[in-house]
Amino acid sequence: MKYVNPPRLLRTEVIQLAFGKIVTYYAELYGYTGIVKTINEKGKDGDDVAWYGNGVLTVRATAFSEGRFDNVNDFKSIIKHEVLHWQDTKTGDPNYQFKDHANIYLLQASDPDFKNTSDWHKINNANQYMIRIFNSSRAFEAGMNNDGIVAAMQKYNDENTGGVKIYNILFSNASVASLRFTTSINGQIKDNHYEYKELKSTAD
């Protein structure tokens, strides 16, 4: 029998079907009743491993073969995030705002199982939350001045279950693109590798 390595094996229809069933299982565990789709295409963005839109929850099977889902708690949390989009009545609304998307990251982080995810996943969630908060401020969404940013940061600190704290935001006359912050998990400072990203769409 010829050995086939996991990335090649994943490209077979049988393995992709099995992966799709795993995705469906966890999505339904969180109450999802829509369509689940898996695709064997790499994304341009490393965080672009799953998304929900137009009634379909899509997950990149390539992310599985690349090891992004090796931690089952990270995987479950990613699925939870997309189910939260499905549950959110604002999803798809033309008036959807960056702070609405930030709230999805907060709800994901406030899930009891979030505390069991990897430190990398926790830090990434906090970074993605703050990117959307900063974009909300850039877009002059209501209430998102400097005080609004601090309030959003504090809300994340109070409500996430992973022991994550965001602090040391130093405001200046510069744009939000230059803002940086410190992140800790259970009191231990972590290098967050944060990079600001100007988002083109509130759904990003």
C-alpha cells in the first residue's frame, strides 16, 4: 500500500467529507441549522479559515492539513465564532458596523470553553477584537472616541473567560493605525505580535 501524507490525503473526497461531518457536528452542537461547506483552497489571510455568509458556514479544509485545527478547543472556538454570526440578527445588515463585528469576537471570548483554547488563539482573538475597535474609531462610529476605545478594552477584559487583559494603550494625535497595546494572560505578559489592519468592509 502506498503511503499518502496527510495534506494529500485530505484532498481525497472521503477525507474531506469526514472533515465536513466534524465541522457540522460542532456547528450543530452550538445550535446551527444552516448549510455547512468545506473547501480545499488556501486563503490569502492566515485568519481566513472559516466564515459565514448567505446562509452557508464555510471552512477551509486546507487549514486542517496545515495544523490550524490541531487544538480541538481552538477549532471549536472558531466554529463558535461563525455560529455567532449566524445567530446575530445584524449579520448582513447594510448598517452593520465594525463594533458589531468586534462584539462577535467578545461573545466568542466570553464562551466558557474559551479558557481552554491555546494562548495563541486567545491572543489572536484579542488582536482581532482590537483591530475592529480601532477601525470603528477610524470610521467615526458613534461612541468610538478615545473613551469608547478604553471602555471597549475594559469590557473585553471583564468578560472574556481566558484570563486575557489588554492595557497600556497610549493615545496621541497620531491615527489609530499607530496605536499599540500590551496583552497578558493570567497576569503573564505575552508578545501579541499585533499589527493594525485597515479593513475595507465591516464584515471582514
